[in-house]
Amino acid sequence: MTNKKANIKRLGLYLLIAFALSLLLIVFRKPMETSARVSFIITQLFSFSPAIACLITRAVTKEGFGDLKLHFNFRGNFRWYLLAFALPLVCFSASMLLPVIISGYGSRLSGFTAKNMLSVIFILMGQSAVVSAGLLGEELGWRGYMNCTMEPLFGTFGTCLAGGIMWGLWHFPIDISNYLGGGGSLSYSMESAFSRLAMLTCFGVFLMWLTKKTDSVFPAVVAHFMFNQSQNALMSLFMESDIPEDADVGKLADVFGYVPMALVAVVFMYLLLRMKKTKTPSV
């Protein structure tokens, strides 16, 4: 079997398992509503389905487990761990603060004191060192396996695009399950799904770069945690501020919600392509 055919087989099996497990959120929706134990089991199976898919695929295809990228690899890479922590926080700070400031409510950001912001940063640092370990279930599969398997087939740009779409679609059963359970209209669920897909495709470029740069999935785990938690942390500071409930920042928020992450995607796509070019051996 050629390397290309082997990679297609591996990628297909991996995606089949990961997506099949994600559908458990829909299949077991009703039991999850009535049983906390069922809800916990299905949620964990969903969260770890990329890692499960990675391990099963490696076993079935007999490719082995020698390159799981499960090493911290701090030496020479600690700055990239700091970047993994800081960049999502900076991006979401820009996307949430700029619309408020441009709309003329900057003087009402009373919750954003130096003390409060440092407190949030230290809390996130502590959580990222412990709580983020749960996201290894995703990163072991998406960045540690899927991207590596895709790149020889689709190239760097194609992997970032297709990989981001796959990552976003994998979350789709969450929206369907919420909709079936009465959590909003179908149009709202679709809007949420496609908004997430666009954001994850952009952010996935940064995660792929981190993984290739450090040869470890752990910086991507930290960045993924910060992607999830930065928004909540910032919202807590907004709640302590004196911004009117009827403040009209909606249109600006829609724009700035995507611009910082889109810029990140462009910058790190360039770095990925340059990295690939420098590593290509001369003939």
C-alpha cells in the first residue's frame, strides 16, 4: 500500500470513529436529560472521542504509538507555551473591548482594573496547568493525529482549511442536541454552528503551528483551554463594569469578533508555509 493510500485509510477510519462517537450526544439525548450518570458518560465519550479515534486507528492500521507527541518538550519551547496562553486572551480582549471603546463606553469599563485583570490572569494560569488536561482528549486526535495525517494529502493550507472544518463539524451534534432539547430555534442553532466553524478554522491554524513548532500537543492543549475560558473570564470583568444594557455595540462586535482571529490565521498560515519551505530538502 502506498503512503498516500495508507494515509487516506487512516484518515477515513479516524474521522469515522470520531464522528460516530459524537453522534452519541443525539442518540442518548433523552437518557442524558434524566440521568446524570448517563450524561457524564456520554459527555466524556464525546470529549475524548478524537483521542479514542486516534488510538483505535493506530492499533487497527498497525502504525504504532511511537509519535503521539505526548511530551512537554519545554526545552527551547517555553516561550511558545507562554504564547499559547497569552494569544487567545489578547485576541478575545481585542474582540470584546474594541467595540465597547469605539462606541464611546470606554470610560465605563470599571471592572477592568489592574488588580482584577491580574487576578483573572493568575486564575487562568492555575487552571490551564491542571484543568486544561481534559482537552488532551481533543488535541491528541485533532492536532496530534488528524493534521499530521492530512498534511501529506492536502498540503499545509488544505489541512488547515479541511481540518478546521472537520473540527467544527464534530461539534455540530451539540447544537442539534440542544435544539432537540428545546434550546433555541433551528436557525439559531445553525448560526451558532457556522459561527463556531469559522472561528475554529481560523484558530486551528495557530494550534497546528504550535504542534509542529514544539512537536508536542500540550501547547495546543493550553491554547485550546484559553480559547474556551478567556471569553468567560472577560465577561466576568464586563459584569463588574458600568456599561448600559442597551449599549449599541452589536454591529461592531460582529466585526471585531472575527477580525483578531482571522489575523492570527493569516500570520500563522504564513509561518506554517515558511516552516514547510525551510524543511523541504533540496534535490
